[in-house]
Amino acid sequence: MEASHDAPEEEPGARSTGATAAGADEVRIRIRLDGPYVVTGSFVLTDHEGNVLDCGDRPNVALCRCGHSGSRPFCDGTHRQIGFDGRLRS
Ligand code: FES
């Protein structure tokens, strides 16, 4: 499977908050239901040593939240195959 770092299409059960798209200077991180963190806006992603990771020039990037992506830190859709339960609990 070829990995895609683009944010996946809307997943079933995803809810809109009614919020508008991120402004030019705003970084927005959206937690997808049982899926990745979708980062929108202008940002720099680095590894633990400060090395910049190439996110291309995409308008948004999906970061793996399940820990099973084959292209971490990016989401490759594996969360769907493993039935990732990403409900937040407090
Ligand atoms: S959240 Fe998508 S592969 Fe982990």
C-alpha cells in the first residue's frame, strides 16, 4: 500500500464543529474519530532530534494517532484496518 500523508476523506461518524477553516496564521489540529490528527496551517514538523520532516506543500497533514502506520509519523490509513478506537476519555 502506498502511504498518503494527506488527510483522509471524512470518516463516517465524524462531526463538524461548525468551525471555519484555519486562517493564514493559524494552525489547527483536528482529532479525527478513530483516526489521525489532521494538522492544517503553516507549521514545521521535526523529529526528536530537531530534524525537519518533509510534509510537502499539502494544505493539511494527517499524523498517526494509532501507532500502527507504516509511514509514521504520518497516517497511512492503517487505523481503519486495525479497528483503532480513538475515543478520548477523561
Ligand atoms: S491514525 Fe491512521 S494509521 Fe494510525
